[in-house]
Amino acid sequence: MARNVQINKDVSQPYYTDREWARITAREEAENKHQRKLFLVMTLLMAITVLMAYLVYYFVLRSHDFELMHPFNKTDSIYGIQNGLQLSDTAESFASDLCVTNTDVHTEVLNLSAYEGALFDLNDREVGYAKDIFTPLSPASLTKVMTALVAMKYGNEDDIITVTETALDIEYGSSVCDIKVGDRISLKQLIYGLLIASGNDAAMMIAEHVGGSVEGFVEMMNQEALALGATGTHFNNPHGLTDPQHYTTAYDMYLIFREAMKYDRFMDIINRKNYYAEYTREDGSNVAVTWESTNHYFTGEASTPDNVIIYGGKTGTTENAGACLVLLSKDLYGNPYLSVILHSNTKETLYSEMNQILSLIEN
């Protein structure tokens, strides 16, 4: 029987039958498949090896690169301790940067009829004068310092507020900015009206807008007071009109005013004699008004003490609270002082006795 032989004319190549050639081809394909599997297995093993090496480095070796921290790391700024202290050092107290006293100070040098009076040296953190500064009293419109503080801290001054009936829910004849229901006015403008014109209507609209309700805002005021350490304070409204559950102390007013001074907006407002505001009525017509300061040092109704520069402050007056004033002043070298009077009998007496307190500033 004749053999089926494939003849290759290239004499350099061997001669194969079809069956032999198929066997050779199959063997080569099997070998290639085996090589591919081997390559994949080696690649996978290499990847696993690299991963294991990384995990060993990260969880075993790399941990030695870090400095272990004390569970309560006292150098964290939240504890109020300076960096670089050792664990045996003592933390600074809450009041380390405050003027502190637990008694009257230098009351023998002045004879004030006001119920409370105080002078605080903000640079040297010293109490220059203190008369009964921890007794809770009605603060009248000094309340609005806290109202402004909460509004600046939690509100957006660019918000446009539509005045509601809430603005009218105040004592008839009390100080107002004279905003009307339906007016559209910014939160920033309301804060200026609150502190310069002492507008009770502005206080109510600020409270409703920032707090969601007047009650909600008052709760925010009380929480802020506690956070500042103003434990002799409780607010029941955002404007300061008389309420038996609404009171503060001269020392707490120092704490609140000092915190408000951290805001540039507040510092700009209290230094102004007036403020020009433009906003719109409900019908789209424009309103232009100038709110004038209630501070007699700015209106010229009270004389500025010699060698003292009045920077600004907040006034307050009701029948129950008497005449009140918290004031930021500076000596001729620019050193700041905060002074407070609660419940002076009249406005004339208020400024006369404030001048007595300011006379204690050394130049």
C-alpha cells in the first residue's frame, strides 16, 4: 500500500506526513498553553508576594516611623496648652487671658450711685475697678451685644429678610429702626440698625431669621452665654425690654462684649456715629434712612474725658434697668479698656460716672 508522504521541496526541512504534522502542531499548542498558564500563575504569585510585603511594611515596620501620642495629647490646641510642654506641666486655666476678680476693686476711690460699675484693662488683663459686678440686673439694650454676636456667628449677613409681623411684637414707644411689614432688608443692615439705632424691631427680625423663631434664637443666646462663662446671665428676649427672667451682670457683659470684639463687623458698627441704609418696601419702592447713634459721646451730649479716646459701645435704658452703658476706650498709646455701668439713675449721671471710671485709666 502506498504511503501518503508530503514532500517539502526545501531540502533543509524534514519530511512529515499529515498525521505527524498535526501531532507536532498539537504538541506545540499544548506547550504554549502550558507556558501561558505558568506565566499567569507566576504573575499572580508575584502580585501576592508584593502585597504581602507591603502589608508587613505598613502594619509592622512602618508603625515605628511614628511618634506615639499620649491618649489625651495635651499639646492639642483644644486643651489650651502651649506646644512643647512636657506631660508633667500644668494646663492654662479657662480664665488665663481674662480679667479676673472675686471681690470689689478700688471702690474707695470713686463714689458711684450706679448699682454696678467696672473697668477692665484688656492688655494687662487686670480689673481696674469693680463695684458689685456679679449681681444679676436687667441690662436693657446692652442685650443687643449678645444678639449681634449670635447673628454674626451663625447668620449670613448677605441674606435678604422680608419683615414680618414679628417686628411689631415689641413694647409701644420703645426704640425702633421703623422697618415695616413687607420690607426687604439685609441681615447686615439689621445688625447696624440693632446696635446704632438700638432698634427693637431689628432685634426681633434678626432673631426670627437666624434662630428660625424668636424662642429658638433666645436659646442660642443662652447657650452662647454659658459657653463664654457668663453664668450670671439669662436672656428671655433679643432686645432687652424688661422681663423678670432676663438679666446679666457687669462682669458677664465684659465677657460678652469682649467676644463680640473678635468680629470686624462689630468693631466697625460700634465706632460709627450713624449709618445710612437703603432697602425696599413691599411695593418695590425704595427707602433711604440714616440711623443715628444713641451714644452720647458720639452725639456730643456728653464730654469725652481727657487723655481717653472713646472707640464705641452700646447703650441701654429702661425704667427697670435705669441707664446702662458698656464702652470700649483707649488711652493715648492705644491700649484698650472696657468699662461697664449698670443701672445709673439718669443718662446724665450715667455719663458723669462713666467719666469717673475712665479717669482711672493711667496714661
